[in-house]
Amino acid sequence: MNEPDDLDLLARLTAGADMQSTHHDPEHHVRALRLVDGPMGVTGGLLDERDVSLLAPCGTALAATWSRATVEAVGELLGEQAAARDVDVLLGPNLNLSRSPAGGRNFEHFGEDPYLAGVLGAAWITGVQSKGVAACAKHLVCNDTETGRHGYDVQIDEQTLQEVYLAPFAAAARAGVWAMMAAYNKVNGQHCAEHPSLLTRVLREQWDWDGVVMSDWFGTHSTTGSLAAGLDLEMPGPARHLGPAAAGAVRAGDVPASTVERAVERLALLSRRTAGRTTAPRPDAESRRVLHEAAADSFVLLKNDRTLLPLSGHTSVAVIGPQADEPAYQGGTFARIALGPEVRTPLAALREALGPRVTAHEPGAPSESRVPSLLPLGPRATDSPGEPGFTVTYHRVDTDGTVSEPLATDTRATGILVWFTELPGIGSLADLPPGSNGLVRVSCLLTPDNDATYDFHFAGTGDVRLLIDGQETGRGGSRAMPADVMGALLHGNVTRIPVSLAAGRQVRVDFEMSFTGGGRAQGMQFGGRAAVPADLAERAVRAAREADTAIVFAGVSQDSSLESQDRDSLALPAAQTDLIEQVCAANPRTVVVVNAPFAVDMPWAGRAAAILLTWFPGQEYGSALADVLTGALEPGGRLPVTLARADADHAVPATAPSDDGRLTYTEGLLTGYRHFDTAQIKPRFCFGHGLGYADVRWRAAHLHADPTGRHLALAGVTLDSGTGRGGKEVVQVYAAPLTDTGTAEPGRPEQHLVGFTAVHVSPEPAELRVDIPLDVRDFSMWDTRAGSWRPRAGRWEIRLARSSRDIFQRFRVYIDPDGNLRTGPIG
């Protein structure tokens, strides 16, 4: 590199061009790459109802399938969708772990176990990249908590970091992921985007990985530190710390020119890997079938007393609960997907499947949506009263308070509005003149069907006021936090204003938000519904008592799972818990369907006849659920997380950093089921648990050397079906180090998952032999002093199991210091 101009061109490529794109430079073989958020679908640049896309089950739901084939098929589908939309990089999967059940973004994770997360995350990556689209594994590393995510400092020992939290990313590297994203937080005092141990020693040297490492959006903090650590790309653009600043750092002698050159070489490699995509998306019906089967494969049947499910011979079914008609399909992140009109609710799907046998639907409890949709009230746009939706106008407000005429006008069909960088008509947020404001006005016409009190809800990043027929009725809103504007947009304070409206009388409703310039983004949420009747629960209990079977739909709302906010309780909403208790008392044949993407309290579990956990299941929820409840499909899921009897039973019940910003991982290796097993705490439902409809019989277990020599050993079982109905089985293998005293080694888990496979057992009487490979790495531990893995020499127990607590067979083995294995059965 001899010419300063070439340095400037190269350095320019190390920062994004805008919110979703990188720079183009044919001379250096770097294409402009388009990066969009995932991992539940392919988002667009608008992040609203105009960007309709396919919505897949969430990460925890995919983890619940325990199926490489299912997860890879979903990845392939999303890769096709991304390629069709000219997307080069899909930001996913999220390979952080559900360290605590309180984590706000747990629904994106592949559960609590690093081995399960790594294997299934790799399957997702393989599927996406098979279509010529790069996956970007995120967020490296320990971004397992959302509270204070931009600044908290994880204090963690090297062994825990390597064996638990880096393990899924190591699996992604072995699978050949083309990109990774550095997390916002710090690890042991250094921001991840400028952490040389993570970005160079681990990624480049230990793992020999050649992909691009990028920052999380607005996640860079320095020029020299980021470049020296090994960061290749700062996102988004325009550049702040890299780009031109990188050229300045080279000229100042702070970093060598070779650092910038290597970053550009990796960007050029990513350009080549994602070039020439020609894959056309498959027909819509086939795409929906993949998502339909994946959703059903993720549902976990936790309990099924007296084989209440599948529904058969039920003369009447009462559908109870708010989630039946207002389910949560996805979480409330900036990766949310707008759904098309073909999406059916569980209630609609059950009515179609069961016909007149659905004799009643009663909500029984209020919806817990933070900002309920106004759309059920039939809003009409004010500029086109015959058109449903909302009229949105954009204005400037002068220093004397004068509001301009509309500078731009939209007609929208959503109550969630987000704008990055600039607004229509108003222009750049950074360029508003000093002392002047922007103003967004959302207007609609409503004609209520009933005389009632209606609750209007609103929130925003500016000052928001509600007007009814031109009269101000309430004020609220909040200012976006500069350190975490995305989080502020999603969980600002919500104001609720009750308004009495008369049946048949049209009113005009306006939500106005004023804001100052200088921010990265602005956002506004608004909605409303009729006030909740006092006798909701009473009507639901009566309907349940009169029906042969009751199905209670409970769970959480989409906005219960948010970026930058953790949960403060593992309980379902109190009204729903009370409703479940009352319905179970009224009808002993009660099925509880839990629409929640993480561990929740189930104090009523002993009283429900059947419990089905459905996570955030994506767009095919309704139809897949109807098929599972009626027996057309198997509930294929197994728990990827532990469900406790009490919050305090979890190793990490809360997530808040200390006052000095430190987040200490004092539990070490003992997370999730490892903690429960080692501490001998009985969970409500254990890791790996799940029931099916078929009676799959485990006939014999085996453990022997791999004749090919590729693996240390093969472990498995022989299965068949005893019911004449085919079904899914998940064979799990756990390894337990043995000591002379028979107790776990201090600080190490009593057992850990080392293998699994999901298989379909034929209804025919033929036996099915299952083999699961085991490798020396499964019996190794991180040696901090040596900085490498070494076999844990000594006695081990290998357990063939249906779950972490349901062990079918145990084998004793001995591992020598060189990683060789000798076997012998235990009676």
C-alpha cells in the first residue's frame, strides 16, 4: 500500500454505508452488502406492516425440536427468502444462552445448554448458507442479559467462558459460519468489539476462523482499540469510529496498515461467498408447510393425564383465554416480522378443525398486550374515510410553536411506527434547526358499536398527546435514551387514558408526538380497546363447566420479551393464573396451552389434565396447534430449558448488574439443568422432557467403538412402537464424571449433554437402531493454565436417556490421559 488514496479507499470499507448496507469498491473486490436482521425471518428496511415476510418459530422453539433436520430446513427457507430479497447477510442465529429464565431476549436463544445450542445453531447456519446467504452468529459473547446491555461488564473465569458461553460460537465456526457479531457488553473489563482475546486469540488463532466480525449496531467505542482487537466492520453507517478514522489511525502510527488490509480481505471473501445467488423462493404453500411442521415439532406436551390428548370423542370443547384470539407469534425486538392476512389464530383454526364441537369462546381474562391494537375497533383513515387504518402526517414546529402544513402524508395499518435517521418530509433527524421540533400526527375515525369506556394507550420517544375530536385528553411519552435508543423505542413508558364513547357516534382520534432533532431514531406506539368487563372470568368458568373439555390458552404478549429489558417475574399474569385455577376446578378435563417462549411458573400444573407449551411459534401457530390437539401431527418438542418449582431454585433467578455495572457469573459451569442436577433440586419439568402420542418402546442400549474410527465411540438404543401409531423420539446422551465418593467434582456439573438425535419411529413393528457418535471433546475440560482442551482422565458414566431425569441405561467407561476409552456395563 503506497498511495494515501488507496488507504482511504480501504479504510472506507471498514464502516457501513447506511443502516443496512456496506460500501462498494470493485477495485478491491468488495461488493455493497445488504445486512438485515433475523433470526425469526427476513426483516425489511421499514420494520413495519409494509414489510410482510415469513415468520419462523423463535430460537427456543427450534431448540425444542431437538432436530437438526427441522432446524436446517427452516434455515434453508429463510436463506431462500433472503436471497429473493437481495439480502447478503442475515443477522442470526442468536447463540447466547438462557443463563437466567429472566432474560428478556431468551426467546431468540437455543435454550440453556451450550451443546444443544451449538449443534442446532450450526444446523440453522448450514441451512441459510446453503442458499448463498451469509449467517451472522451473534452476539459474541455473554450477551445473555438485556438490562444495561451496552455497558455491563461480565466477570467470568476462562474455563466457564470456554466450556459454556463460547461453545455455541465454536460450533458455529466449525460449521463454517461466514460472519459473527460482537456483543454490546464488556467481558472482564473490555468491550467485546475491542477485545483482542476474543476477536483475535479465540476466533482467529484457536478456531482458525476466516469470516468477518462486525459490531452490533452502534456497538463500537474506539478506533485503535477496535482495529487492534480484530474488528473488521463497524455497523451501521455513516462511520463513527472506523472508516475515515481508521485511515487516520494508520497515518498516526497507532495501527499498522496491514490491520485495515486484512479486514478488507475478509470483506472481499464475504463478497465472493455471497455472490451469484440465483435461488428462487419455493411456492408459498411449500414454505408454509415447512413452518407448520416446524411449529408442531417444537410444541412440548408436558403432561397428558388419561391421554386427554389428542382430542377424540369430545362432544363439546370450550375455548378459554385471551391467547386463543390474541396469540403472541414473536417477540418485541427490532427483528420483528410483519404478518400477512393469511395468518390464522388458534381460535379460528380450532373452529375450522372441530366445527360445531367448539361450543364457546370466552377470553376469561384481559389481554396483557402493553399497547393493544386499535384495528379491531375498525379505525378509518381521516384523509380517506372509506379506507381502514390511520392517516399519518409529518410537520415541523417553529420556535414560536407554529405547526407547519403537512410535509408528507402516509396511510398506515399499524400502531407501531419507527423511523431511523430521517422522517418523511421532515428529513434528517440530525438536521432539525436548533429550537425547532418535528411533529408526527396519527389520525383516525372511530365509530364504537357499544356505549362503553375505551382505554387508549400510547408511548413514544417524544412528547405524545391524545386528542378526541380535537380536545386534548391526555399526555405521555418519553425521551429516547442516547445510549440505547432501540431499547427506548420498545419499552418506553405507556400512558393509558380512559374515554367514554357512545355507540354509533363517530369520533376523531389523534395521537401527536413532538420531538427534537439529533437522535438516531424516533418511534411511537398507540392503541386501544374497550374496558374489560367485570364478569370475564365468571363467563369463562361457566362455559368450561358446561363443556366436555376445556382448553385454556394462557401466556404472554409479544411485548413481554424485549430488547434491553429483562423480566421481573417468571409468573404468568395474575388474572390468567386465577383463570386456569378456576377452570381446572370447574372441569377436570382441562388442557392448558401456554404461549410463552421461556420458562414460566406453573403452580397449577398438578390440577391441569394436560399441558402443552408452544413458545413463540411463528406464523403457522394456529393451524399447527389445531393439528397437534386433534392428533393429525405429533407434539414433537422436548424442553431445551428447565421449568422450576420456585424462582429461587434457578442458579440465576435475576439478571441485574451490580451498582458498579459488573455482572459476575458466580455459578460458573452450573447453569440450567446442570445446577438442578448437581444441587439435587427437583424441577417441575426437567430439561429434555416431553411426551408424544405414540408409545415408543426402548428395547436395548449399546455402547461400542466406532468401526470407522472417526469418533471415540457410538452410543444408542433400539426402538419400536407398541401402539401401531408412529411417533417421534429424542434419544439423549449425558456424560457424568465419577469420583471415588460418588459425588460430583466441586464446581463441575453432575452430568452434561454430549449427544442427541431425533428420530421418527414407524407404526410398523420393525425395530429402529439409533447410533449417536461421541468424541473425546465430550469428555474434555478447558485447561486454563495450558490454554487448551485436555481429556478429563478417569471414570465416567454414559447415560442413555429420554430426558435429564429419565435415564434408560448407564455405561461405565474409563478415559485415559490420551483420550482413549474402555467400556463396561453397569447393572
